[in-house]
Amino acid sequence: MQRHGDDEGAQGRWDRANKIAKCCLDVYQSLPARGAKPAIRSDGKWEWTILAGVVLCIASEDGEVCYIPISIATGVKALPYDDLSIHGDVLHDCHAEVLARRIARAWLLQRLVHEVLRTRGRSDMLKTTTNSDKRIPFLFQEEQTKYQQPRWRLREDIVSLHLYCSTLPCGDASNAMVLQRRQALDGDNKDDGPVRSTGTAANSIASTGPIRGRSTLSMTETSLRTKPGRPDSLPSISMSCTDKICMWALCGLQGSSLSRWLEPVRFASIIVSDEALRSVKLSSSASPSADEGWTQEDRDEASARCTEILSAKIDPRRAPIPQIIFSSVPFPHSRESVEVAVTGANPNANIRGAASDDLDLVPAPGSIAYMAGATRHENLVEGRKQGASTKRRPGEALRPSTRSAFCKLEWFNACSSAVDDLDRGNGGEREGSATYHASKHDMSSVGVEAYRRTKEQLRGYRDGDVRAKHIVDDFLAQHRPMSTQHGLNSGGAPERRSSCGERALGVSKETDDVSPFHGWLVSGSAFELFDRQGRSKVIKD
């Protein structure tokens, strides 16, 4: 089946990218300035952030395309392993791309329930008005299967999903840009132009285990990486946005629980603002000019390099590689836009160099979470609602007024409620799972089983496999100061001990050859053994 934009040409793709970017920016600009949006702090420091969104593109019979942002998110933070919650009540990864995908997944579930209830003549059972947008036709088609449990598929003949990012995602996709920026800052850029990809250099994923953030950058190899952060900070085991985007391309963005009903849903394209790349190119030019320093050739080359990186991680025999298209629409709160504003207000501002307390340009601590049709958006800090109480009773989850609507606990409750609406029979024929872990691993569902099997093949091990635990143990032992290791606290991470300091990360090369994502860090079942109230089955030692 042909995807939107296959025959539109370079100019058409660029126009479409700008339209997708603009509709995301329009939603962002419509949100109140107060809250988690970047601001100028009381100490004079200026904040910046990253914006991401998921856009629904609907093709009409007359050839017109309607662009509807179903999720918008900002954010550059991820919690360290030591601060993860066993109750499912705190978002572990608040990078904009990851949060936008979580919100879009929630929207898709609500939309599926909305359409199924309408089809079955049960509109009176609709619990929300989130999906009342009259521009949206029926998006899902029920599959005819031999299984009792019904399944649906996104109607790709009329609709496609696109991911917008205001800059290149963290991880391998942005390595070249970071290296060029460092060269420009160090005055060591002796080449005539920016460093360029050399043929098919990005040809393999390093098999030595995950790399922490940007500790080792390479333009000749692809690697599994965790989220970037200050070297002196506690380590996070959240994988980079590049790696997560590749995993969504292979498994689908719907995740395990939604696979119970929905066939894999994938992004048709990834739209990236060229603002950061343009800034790096101009800063390294002898006579930077907005017209001469950045060309369509540069944009095409950047797209080709990103595609090359994704191709090293995504086997096209498993899934199509999403188009990478660069947009020229700037984001007003990007690092580059804020740099211009800072230097305009203070020409002597300290905005360059490694992350430090001396910089006048700092990442915003909060995130915005917006879902189309919702009554209000969320402002989040450290994975929970901004300004809400962080107190919890022993063994209990945070209050509903504190936790995000898109945390694991709320997602578990949404999927459990959908069982009654989506499974066949009056009121459904199956009860929801007792824990979130059981819901994600319900092998009686053909969709869940297929999703779990795909992930197992990509990683080379199951979530509960001892090898997965060893990889996390060794990563933490290598990057976390011994003085910070602790046992299970109220809502915090269970203690992990390294099994052997000399054991190499990963397993045999034979396993790596068939498991392209071996070394993927998995938090494990300890963070999923909670019920619908958020009470965890994990027992404190």
C-alpha cells in the first residue's frame, strides 16, 4: 500500500514537513506561558527545551490532506535508576519524543474504544469526548481472524502517523551534530566543511553493551546508548530516543498492552527541524550567511545520514524505515533560538561549552504533555505533576492529583477498562490482569505474544531473563558511585548488585549476530508488579 508522500518529490516532502511542524508549533503556542514552558529564571538564566509531537495525516477523496496533532510534548529529562518508582506512578523518561509517543498511544486507545462502541451501537457508553473531532473518519478496521479475541488495524489507505521533533533525537542520530558543535567550540574545525558520513560507515551496532549518553561519540559505528546527562549525575537506564524510535519502527508504537487489540502502528515519517544543523553549519563557516550557509543539498545530506543510521538499526526485512524529512520551521524555545535571544539581551552571556553551573543557558526542568481533545494539558516535573504533593503513604502510589495521566499506572487502568469495551460479548468475556506486568505479558493474546516475541528476538532475551538483569547490574556498577547504592525505598528502585566486575557486557557473538539490540537496558518486572491501585508486589528486604 502506498504511503502519503511516496511520489510527491523533494519539494512536496519539504512542504509537508513544514505543515506538520507548523501544526505542532501552533498547538504549543496556544498553551499558556506559565507552567513548564521555558522561562528566564530569577538568577538570570534562560531555559530551553525540545518539542515533539505526533501528527495524524488524513487524506480525503479530493486529494487534500488534513493534519491533526494528537499529542504534543516537551522535555529533556529522564529519571536516574535510583529514583524509579515501583508503583508505576512516575514517568521515568520525559524526553519530548518519548512522552509524545506515550500520549499518542493513549489517544489511539481512546479512539479505538470510541469507534468500536459507536459501531456496536453503544455510544451511550462513551466515557470521554476526547475523540469527537468531526474531521476524523473511522481510523480502524476490524480484522477477520480465526481467534475469538477481536483485532483492529489502522486504515493506512487514508491515514498515516508522523513524528515531529524540534531537533535530532538524542543518541546516534545527533552524534555528528554534537561532534561538529564541539569542533566549532574548540576551534578545531580545520576541514572545509562539517564532518561528513563516509559511505556505509554506520554499518554495525557495537556489541560491547550500551554506552552511557555521549561519553563516546562515533561517526563510523552505531551503538546502543542511554539518555545523555552530566557525567557527575546518577545514571539513567532509559535508552536514547534514537534507539527507542528504532524499536518503535520494528515493533510498533502501540506497545505491548495495546497489541492485545491493535496490529502494529508505525510512523510513516519523522520530521526534524533543521535549526540545530543550520546553526552548527553557520557557526563553522568562514562567512556565515543564512542564505549561503545552509542549502537544500545540506538538508538532503542530513536526511541521508539519518536514514543510514536508522538502516544500521532497522532491518528493512522486518519493517519499513520511516522517511526522514527536515523542516525549516524554527521552534522559539529551542536551544538555538534561545541562544539568539540571550546574546541579544546580553552579548557577554556564557552560552557555550560543557554543561556547568556557570552557563547562562540551561535546559528547562519541566515537561508539557498535551493530548488532542483533552480538557487540559499537564505540566510535569520529575515525572509527576508540577506543584503537586510528592508524599505517598507507605506501600501506596501517589495520589491521582499528583501523577500524570500518561504514567504506567494510568495506562494500566486505561487498558484494563478497555477490556470490557473491546473484547467480544456483553461487558467482555475476560477480566483484566492482576498486575501491569501480567497485562504486558498476557500470552493468551495473539497480539501480545507476537509483540513480546519480536522484542525478545531483537534483544536476545526476555524481560525476566537473568542476562537482562546482569546487563543492568554491570551498567550501574560501572557508572554509579558505590556510595549512592541503596536498597528499596518508598517508591524507589530495588537494589541491584553487580554479579561480577570482570564479566563483559553482553553475551556470545553468535547471540549478537541474531539480536541487533542486545544490551538493551530493561528495568525489569520489579517496576511492573503493581495492581490497579499502584500497590506493588515487590517486598522490601
